[in-house]
Amino acid sequence: MMDAFERFGLLINDRVVRTPVAIASMAGIVDAGYVLERANHIGIAFIGGYSIDGPTMEAAREIASSGERKEFVYDDPVIELKNQIDQMAKSDVILGINLRGSSPESFGGIARALGDSVVYEVDAHCRQPAMVAAGSGEFYLKHPEKLIAVVRALKSESVTVSVKIRAGVADDDRKIVGELWKAGADILHVDLMDFGTAKLRQIRNTCPLMLIANNSITTFDRMKDMLSHGADLVSLARQSDIRTLAGLDAAISRYADEEGWYNAPKQLCRGGDIRSLTFCCMPVKECPLIPALSRINMPKETYIKMKLEAVRGTQLDDGKQTCFGSLSWCCKISSPCMFRDMTLKHAGISKKEYMRLKRDLSNTLMSRVFHDNTPDEAS
Ligand SMILES: Cc1cc2nc3c(=O)[nH]c(=O)nc-3n(C[C@H](O)[C@H](O)[C@H](O)COP(=O)(O)O)c2cc1C
Ligand code: SF4
Ligand code: SF4
């Protein structure tokens, strides 16, 4: 059986992610005990949200006392979180702590106290009025400069940072996502609400961050849809029961073993995100590639050079019998093609291996696009 890294190629906080299925936080509900009961079926879990300073702890008390919602309530967040982290010590589930705080100092202080063994997730999602009034949760999406300051404070403690956002709340999702990337965030955890895959693709086209898609992803079809539009993982909160998590974990593991690239994008002309440049042809005709290149400010010549350089010396360099003389320009394996398949057969490359090679090529292209270019728009 394939190991998890070979299967999914996912690393978070320098640890291999066992499966791209995550638990998203629910205040007062998702703690270490909740996660351990489901540990066999997930790769990462975000416990919390935990309030980490005076104003947010007060807000949590107010919410809990109203009796309408649960909250984690305690006197000392460091003691509480250390206790939770200790309970997870022997688990191979990567631990994220979803935190509500009202200042960069609160986040920096908690990271100093707890260390780098966990992922710090900034809760910029909560819309409970008391939490927003305390200057946390959704408040940050309306005050992006404050959110950026929090991310910088955490990064100055050299920890891995995730930011949990709700799509459609900030004035401009693309802008805030670009700023979070530049500020050093590592993971973007997006509650897509009703925006669906178009929003996900837009975010994927704006930044190279690891993306966790969230909201009502409870079936394998929906999970696959998220993965083929840019998500690296999916997360579940309300329906994070063992049966649902186990089903998704089993299905995506089987799919990865069969297909080779568990979150392969659709072809660009079928609505694929920027990763699908790996499947694109030479720019020889009017097709969606041309506007896609102009959106990332990349001349055609640079695109051609970039692909040719990226495959030089690899198995994708071969392919004299294919349309453009190299497998680097060839389509996704799901598009039937006799010429590509004959080339693969001749070179002894399985279809699954071909998709893995395309995944590697996509990773190289993504780093060139995002580090050497500044995409100015996404679609
Ligand atoms: C009861 C409850 C509490 C939640 N608490 C938090 C929280 O503390 N922090 C957070 O970032 N999201 C919180 N969420 C949002 C969930 O993590 C998730 O984004 C949302 O429920 C949509 O995902 P789902 O459809 O899988 O439930 C909460 C959701 C629920 C239902
Ligand atoms: S280059 Fe080929 S794969 Fe890409 S958008 Fe154009 S026709 Fe589709
Ligand atoms: S040879 Fe086949 S797979 Fe390759 S670019 Fe041409 S049509 Fe696509």
C-alpha cells in the first residue's frame, strides 16, 4: 500500500498529512476528545475556537450565558490549550488551534507560550455579535490591516499559520487573500458559503497558499468538485461524524491510488484553475489559454519557455508523436488520445504515473507563476 506522502504529497507543519479530510472547529464542541474519537479518518483537525484574551474570553462568557450557543470557557487559555495539545501528543492527526483574539500581541503571546508543534488558525470567521464587538472573528475581514498584523505577529514566532475566512464578507476576497499570502500565512481555510467552486477557483488563481475548502462538503462528489477547482483539503464541521469522515477518507484514498493525482484540476477550457496550465497546449489558437496568460501578465513566449524548461530531462520531455512534440503540452488523461497513450506505452509510463508527472509539472509552474509574476486578476 502506498504511504500517505506518496499518495497525497501533503505536508503541514513539517508533518505528512494522512488524508485530505479535516475537521473544522465548532466552539464548545470540537476539542481533543472529539478529534481523538475520529482520528482514524482525518489528516488535520482544528479544535476550538478558543478565546485567548480578556475581551474575547468575556465575549465567550456572554455567548455561553445566553444559552443559545456553546463556548469553551476557562480562566487561563494557556493552561487549557496546553492540556488539549498534550492529549493529542500521540496522535498522527495534525493539530490546529482555532483562536479568537483581539490584538496581534494576544496571538504572539499565545504562540510564544505554546510553541510550534501546532498550527495557529486565526478565527476571522465568527459572526457572533459579542465576538465581533470584541474585535475578533469577522471583525478582521472588515479591518484587513488588523488581520495582517495578527498574521505577522504569529509569523514572527516562526509558527505555521492558517486563516479561517468566510467568503463574501471582506470588501474584496481576492485582495485580502493576496495580502494574507504576502504577510506569510501558510494556509487559507475558506468557508465558501453558497459561492461554490467559482469562488474557490478565484482564490486558487490569486495565491499559492494551501487551501482548505469548507461548507457542506459531505459527499465524495462534492469533495471531488472542490479538489478539482483548487482545494488541497476539505473540512467538515456540522457533519463531522465518524461515518461521513470515514467514507470521504476511504473514497479519496482509493481515488488517489487509481488516478495518481487526487486533486487534479479540470482542463482550463473546461473551467480549470491555474494549475491546469500543466495540461495546456502550445498557444497556437484562440482559446481560454490566451486570456488566462494575460491575466497572469505572462507573454506567450515566456509560457512556452517556462514549460519547456520545467520538463527538460524529465519523462514529459518525450513525445515526438504528439501534437506539439512533447508530453508537456499533452491533455489530461481523461481526454482520450491515441497519440499520447501510444507515447506513454512506448516509454513504459502508466496513466497514473503520467498524472503524477503532470502534478510535479504543475507545482513547478505554480511556483514560477506566483513567485516570478504578479497575477493581477483571477477568474
Ligand atoms: C456550532 C458551531 C460553532 C462554530 N464555531 C466556530 C469557531 O469557533 N471558529 C470557526 O472558525 N468556525 C466555527 N464554526 C464554523 C465551522 O467551522 C464551519 O466553517 C461551518 O459550520 C461550515 O462548515 P460545515 O458545513 O462543514 O458545518 C462553527 C460552526 C458551528 C455550527
Ligand atoms: S491550450 Fe488547449 S487545453 Fe488549454 S485552454 Fe486552450 S485548448 Fe484548452
Ligand atoms: S497528442 Fe493528444 S494529448 Fe497530446 S496535445 Fe495532442 S490531443 Fe492532447
